[in-house]
Amino acid sequence: MYALFQMNDMPRAQELLQNLIMGKKQDIRDAKEDRDESWSEEDRKEYIKGELKHLKEFENMMQNVASLVFPELDFTPSFQTDCYLFGCPRHPHPKI
């Protein structure tokens, strides 16, 4: 979204954002209507709560991008189990 905003391609950004919003709304409707036995009622409520949070983030996305507010990035690398070095000769990571 930020890249489209920077390129001043607002019609494409709005189209993409509307598709994301419609998809989230459909996911929420499906979760409310789905009575699959593999989901507990608590799991369903937690899923819907998360989807509503994402929907709110999408609805505020253009204002946040325009005002240069970036979403919080939660990334915790595990140095004991993974290698994050690009082009690492020990691990088959590509050079980027």
C-alpha cells in the first residue's frame, strides 16, 4: 500500500484496499455462519475478534499511510534454529 501511495497510484491502492476489506468482511460472515464441529465456540469468537481487528486496520490503512504511520512489526528471530544470512555458504540461502 505504501509503495502505491508513494507512486501516486491512488486508484490501484483504493481498489486493492477495497478488495482486502471485502475479503475480511466475507471471512467474518463465513465464520459466523460456519457450524463446523472442528471449531469450538471459543475458537470461533477468537478468530472473529482477530478478523475484526484486521478489518479495522484495513479501514484505517490509507489515513495511516498518508500520515506516514507504519504498523508495528513483531518479528522475533530464532538464532538457535534458523540462519538469516543471505548467501550463507553453510545453508542453501539465495543471495538477494
